[in-house]
Amino acid sequence: MATFLDVTGLEAFSKIFVFLLVLLVVYIMFINIKSFGDQKWIALIIAVVVGIFVILSDLATGIIRNIAPWFAVLFVFVIFITMASKIFGATTSDITEYKWLLFVIIILVFIFGSLAYVRQQTNVPCDVDEDGNEIGECDYSSTSHFIFHPKVLGIIFTLLVAVFTVALLAGKSS
């Protein structure tokens, strides 16, 4: 039974929605930073080209389709926080002081969302011996299997040694 809430038919238009979203975001970004002066047509051409490149990549389209709802939730949350702040007496200048925090949160949502989507789409190959036979457990779908893999532990150990080496050398030079 179809209801007015059934929006599964819009799935066919997802590439168009992704294209429009990328086009608008890139265009607004170039207009706001005024990188091309008063020549807005250059920003529009670049935005169209970036939008076309995004819809040509299935991975980029999937990332944006999965992250867009999170940005909508974040946007609603920011509106509610702004309204609550105004109710309790905050001025617009008080609210805009924390725009860097909003920017950091947006970047983190984008990074974690895109990494989660890419991880879902990636097939990790199993370890093989000299004869081409699979060795050990090949299930990397669990985070613990991935983190406690010997190669990942080796990389983490090497990075920790590098961090402490740089920290100790920087401490002795000052």
C-alpha cells in the first residue's frame, strides 16, 4: 500500500539531487570567498564541472548520499541551539563566536561519515601463503579484527615510536 510518506521512488533521482547539492555548495563556497571577484560565471562553471565529476564517481555519489541526512540533522540541531541561545538572552555576536566549533563539527561529520562508507564498500583481501591458500581468519568486518591485526598493530607501534621520538627531541632542543 502506497502512502504519501513513501519516498522510495525518489531513489531514481538521487544522482540529480547529489549533483544539485554539490553544485550549490561549491558555487556558494566560491562566491563567499570571492576568489574570482565579480565574475560569478567562473565559479558557476567550476561548480558544474565538480558536480559532473562527483556524479561520475559512484563512490563519491554514495558518500554524499549517506552523509547528506547527517548534515540535515546537524542543521536542525544548530537551529535549535541558536533558538535556545536567543531565548536565554544571547546576542547574534555571542552565537557567531562559536562558528569555528560548528565548522569543526561539520568537518568531523564529513570525515567519519565518508570513512565509514568507504570501509563498508571496501573488500579487504585475506592473507595468503606461498601456494595462494588463505591463512587464518579473513573476517575484517569487525573493528576488533581490523585493529588487532598484526600489520595494523605494527603500524600503530611505529607511529607511537615516531611521536615520542619527535616529542623528546623537541623537548631537548628548547
